[in-house]
Amino acid sequence: MKREVIGVCPVCSSDLLATRLTCVNCHTEITGEFSLSKFSYLNRDELYFIETFIRVQGNIKEMERELNVSYPTVKKNLDAIITKLGFAPPKPVQDDEAEVLAKLKNKEISVEDALELLRK
């Protein structure tokens, strides 16, 4: 039975390093130090978030529906994963009143989300 590769040590939470690769066809084994994909260091919830994001083609409104969370929560989770993958943290976007109202009009955000953004 194949198991999913983990990227973080369950004892000390440090990054893990792969040291052996085996061909499933001819059983050739290669030993050494191999880095894992950036995605190997994401936890299951983060991977599910990314899989959902890709499946809905980055549509934030669909993410809200799929995950049953608000617009700010989707953005917060996306920003955290972007940072965890080693990319520059996104610059905070200051939604001005007109942008928030336009998003609300286009049904990109809920009334509650609009109120939350306007309070900031």
C-alpha cells in the first residue's frame, strides 16, 4: 500500500529530506539527499484548499460556496498558503468604498463581507 509523503517531521516539525528513491518498474534504487516539492510541506487542509482553488479556476465566489466561508477568510487562507510556499507575501489591498460597493453589486462578496471591509 502506497502512503502519502509527508514533508514535516512529526516529532520536531522540521522539514524532512527524502534519502531513497525506488523505481516501481525495475526496482532500481537511488540513494542521496532529495528535496521535496513545496507542496509536500502543506498540511491536508491547505492542500484541499489549493485543490479546490484550482478546480474552481480561482473563482473566489465559488471558493466561498465550496468551503462555506466568507470572502475575507478565503483571501486570508490564500495569502497564508502563498507565503508558506515561499512567495513574497501579497501587498495588502486597501479596498476603497467604491471597490467594495462594486464587488457587492457584482455579487462577488456578501453584505456582511462588504460591511467588514468598509469598517477597516
